Amino acid sequence: MTQPTREYDVVVYGATGFAGALVARHLAAHAPAGARLALAGRSETKLTRIRAELGVDWPIVVADASDEPALARLAASTRVVVTTVGPYLKYGRALVAACAAAGTDYADLTGEVLFVRDSIDANHDLARRTGARIVHACGFDSIPSDIGVHVLDRQVKADQAGDLTTTTLVVTSLRGGMSGGTIGTIRNQAEELKKDRARRRIAASPYSLSPDRAAEPDLGRQSDMLTVPGAEVDPSLRGSLAPFFMASFNTRIVRRSNALRGWSYGRAFRYRETMSVGTSPLSPLLAGALKLGLGAAMVGLAVTPPAILDRILPDPGTGPSERTRASGHFTVDVFTVTTTGVRYRSRVRAQGDPGYAATAVMLGESALALAFDRDALPPSEGGVLTPATAMGDALVDRLRGAGLTITATRAG
């Protein structure tokens, strides 16, 4: 469906929060001339202050996350809503529903598998009818994963080298901080899982975000908590690889992309995510220790009383310093072997704290792609999509233009 004329091109919802202000700052610097942008949130006073800090004259839209009529008016006023208001499981449902109903494109930075599953169930069919592209996971979770596999597959197909088989993302370098909002998101999902066995089964399933679980290929057990020798992934790798702490979310997004594309990556496509712990003789021990530590951390968040966590964890709305954000970086490499036996590798690299500086770029460019690159977007009837299926090469081009390195090459 073609969007009717709207008052705004992009509305930044949650602009007074830590991440939202970073996204707004990126858009202020990089939106095209003449773009109609607005700041939205629940406090007019705070929005006015942020607008002054940004040095822009954008309109302000006041809407609380629980005020459904206000959110409906917000969604109807714009072509795209980009939101950083989380935890999304707690605060995000009404805004997604409003955008799906209004035919308004939507982008967020969630890493919450239960929220995305709920959004699919509640909004996918409606968004297809209205033409809205609902795009979750447009930050460090899960653009490097989803776009890394997307460009890998594009190169394999261009070379007529077959389909992807076992594909492994390796976080080869990572430096960044942690915010109170991220901690709050992890805590909120841990609480949800503790209450409901059915929800735990959804979170544990490797195909929890699949549009049709029964149609997925039977590829056996696929674990998110694995340690593996690097040479097993690719001959160029040394040492052991540990589990990546966001694998349980990112892998579901990538598998959804494959399914939404009719399993175009391949019916034998197995996907996993790991991180490098170095190449010393002690790397197997380090990988094992990290695996145990990740498991213990999740148990700790689930069982520790909230009052104690509140005293020892960062407060919501806080985040890394400007110096930390500037000095951060990430590099992820994605390795595969095709059905014709050829090895390929893609790389996604960015300067800036992954969860904040780099995420502000990725989320901001996603909003700009949805608003201004309509003719370059992949064909779609709308629905709850993924970064790769909603924006594809248009997003790749924008991210490269914003300074990210995104490559895909044949090995050897």
C-alpha cells in the first residue's frame, strides 16, 4: 500500500533517552536536506531540552508508551517511526501495533526474542495488509549478523557457487560499554522466562521467530552455547571460539530472514555465532570459562532479588561516556562453505561503541533507508520483517556510506 501524505518523514520516539538522543544526533547530521523530522516521547520539557542541545527546530510530539490514542496519532503523522524505548516487552507493544495499523514503517533496536515473537503474532498479517514494514533488531543486535549473511549469500549467488551450508559468525574484535537500559532489557526478559514455561520453550527454540516452524528443515540440534576449535570453522582461524552472548537472539533473526526469502540461503543452511578468545594455548580453557560465565550470569539475573540488582547495576537512562563510545569498535567475520564446496567470508566492521555509537548509526540509517530509499528496497508486501528482508542492499549501501566496512569475498 502506498503511504498517504504524512506530516513527517521520520519521528524519533524516545529521543530523551540515552540511545534515542544518539540516534537523533545522527539524523540531525546525516538526514537529507528538506527531511521532515520530529522528536517524540512522554515529556515535553525533556524533548524541548534535547531539541535545544541538538540545535534543530524539529517539532515535538508528546506520547506516553501506554497512551494508545496518542501513539495512533503519532503513527498516522509520519512515514517512519524509529524507537529506542525499551525494554520493548514492557513498553513497546502498543507502538508497533499503532504503526502496523497505520501502514507506517517502524524500526527499533530490540534484542528481545519474546517481544519479536509477540510482534510477529500480533502484527505480521495486519502489517502485510497495510504495507507497513515492521523492522526489529536494527542495531548491533542484529544488523552485523543479518547483513553479514545477506552480503555473503549475495556474493555466493553472484558467483553461481551454490547455496550456504554451515555458516558461522565470529566476533573477532569487540570493545564497548554497557548501559542501564541494556541491563534492564536482559533483566526484564529473565523475569518473563522465570514465570512461564511456554515462554521458555519459545526462547529456547532455534526457530522461535520462524514464520512456519513446520516448514523448516530438520538440521538436528543447534546450540547457542558452543565452544569450537577455530580451524573447524575456517582453516585461517587459530585457537578456540567461545559462545557469543547475543547468539540466542541474532541466530533467530538470521533464520527468519532465510525463511522469509523462501530458504534462499539454502535448505542446509545451519547458522551459529561465536567469539574469539585469542590464539594462545589457553584459549580452550578461556572459551570454556566464558561459556560457564555466561550461563551463570543469566541464572544470576533470574534469581537475584530485584532490590539487590538495583543497587549494583547501572541505572536506566545511563550509558558509556563519550570517550568510551568513541574508542569502541567491533569486527565480525562470517564464514561459510557452499554446496559446491567453496569457502566464503564476509566482514562487517565499525568504529564506535557497538551498542551505542555504532548502533546509533545503524538504527539511524535504517530509518533513512525506509523513508528515502523506497525504490531501492527489496520487494515486499509489508509485515514483520528483518533488516535484510526489509532493506537489503539499500541498507548495505547506506551503512557503507556512513563508514562501516561491509565486504564479502571468496576464500583462497
